[in-house]
Amino acid sequence: AQSVAQPEDQVNVAEGNPLTVKCTYSVSGNPYLFWYVQYPNRGLQFLLKYITGDNLVKGSYGFEAEFNKSQTSFHLKKPSALVSDSALYFCAVRERGYQKVTFGTGTKLQVIP
Amino acid sequence: EAGVAQSPRYKIIEKRQSVAFWCNPISGHATLYWYQQILGQGPKLLIQFQNNGVVDDSQLPKDRFSAERLKGVDSTLKIQPAKLEDSAVYLCASSSDTGISGSEAFFGQGTRLTVV
């Protein structure tokens, strides 16, 4: 069975500082990995994904994520946080060849002015 | 392109009543998902369709929840009878993925259900 862990319920970072939101996963085979962001009273918006190839993936709004197979991690990063980045972030995994997507429990990012 | 449309946005019902949610996916998307998101938790997959066939409904409480996707386009999710613990946001999503490409899902704004 596949699973995703987001170990931090909340991450606080000062505006202008780099941010990291952590995600680890577990699948039997090779994964597809996704990050989504959710603003209040909105649905989830796709940020970026890892399918294959380069371990560093760049996405929307200046976000990037690094796939680390040995550590089974897919941490979300941004070099300089904005107050507008404050939202709920979800990591998701899907095992290749299968269609079910499993979401993590989410991490609330708070960027402090 | 138009996004995933859901209605209604909000619904308040009494326990034991029935309710239905509607979803219109992005045109051409073969895969449609219904998720339940309880406050403070991540989305939980209820049912996944590919065209009009069910791919996964292992977490759908089949004694009270039902879903259909007629003609492989629009979908409805029904709850009958509702319980207090069904209070949640119901998210519909669609994807062009058919199991191989790893395409991402696009989400609607959700329906917030409150059962009193």
C-alpha cells in the first residue's frame, strides 16, 4: 500500500527567508509525486510534479522540489518566501502503473511579514 | 480552458436527509475523482472513474454513498441518509491521465456540506 507523510502540521518562516515543506512517501515500485496548494475556501491547485528524469523539479510561483529516492523524500522548497505563499500544502503520491493517488495530511505554511 | 465545475458550493442538511453533488470535469478528461476532505485533514479518495467505469471505490461507504458518471462526462455523488460525520468538503477533480502518463489532477472549488 502507498502512503505519504508530512511530518509538520505547520511551518512558520519569515518573509524573504527560504522555506522547506517536508514530504516522505512509501510505494512498492516507482512513484509519481505531486505538490498541491490550497487557499482558504478553495480547491487544490497543482504546483509541480516528479515523473522521471531530473531530481530537481521546478513549478509554479517559484516553488521547486527535490526527489530523493534513497531517502524516499520529495521536499518542497522556495528560495524566498512571500506572505502570499501562506496556505495549506499537500504532497501526493501515485505508484506507476496504478491509478490511485494518496494525499498527505497537509502542512500549513505561515509566512510572517 | 474551463475548469472543473461543482455545485452547489454550500449545503446544510439535517441528519438522515439525502443530498446530491454535481461535477462537470474539464472537457476531454477521462479520469474523474471524488474526494472527501474533513477539516484539518488531507483529501480522502471516495471514488475514481475512468470514463464511465469505476477504477477504485474501496473507501466509499457504500451503504450510504453512491456515485455515477453517465456517458463518461458529468458525475453525481449522493449521500442517503446523511450522518453528522459526513460534514466535510467534497472535492471533485479530473485528469487526462489514463494510468501511464502521470498527469496531474485539476480540482473544483468543492462543496461544503454541513450536517446538523
